[in-house]
Amino acid sequence: MKKSKEKSVIKGFEAVKFMRKVRDEISKDIADMDFQEIKKYFENRRLKISIKK
């Protein structure tokens, strides 16, 4: 027998709207950076996100 996986749904959450907001914020943040700065930006961002969990 397979167990059914329950999916949690956040009512009122709009995934596309959220994705666009985050993408636009990142684009503004990295607009004037060179490759090394962008690389460091994403390393730091990944650390901040993993700490929040």
C-alpha cells in the first residue's frame, strides 16, 4: 500500500505574484554588480534562507 502524501496549501498565496516580486527584487539588487559580486550575493542569500528554516 502506498501512503498518500498530504499537500499543504497556503490559502491566498499567489505563487506567480510571489515569484515575480522576488525576481524583480533580485534583478534590482544585482543590476550593477560584476560576476564575482553576483556570485557572493547568491551565496549570502542562500545562507540567509537556510538559516530561516
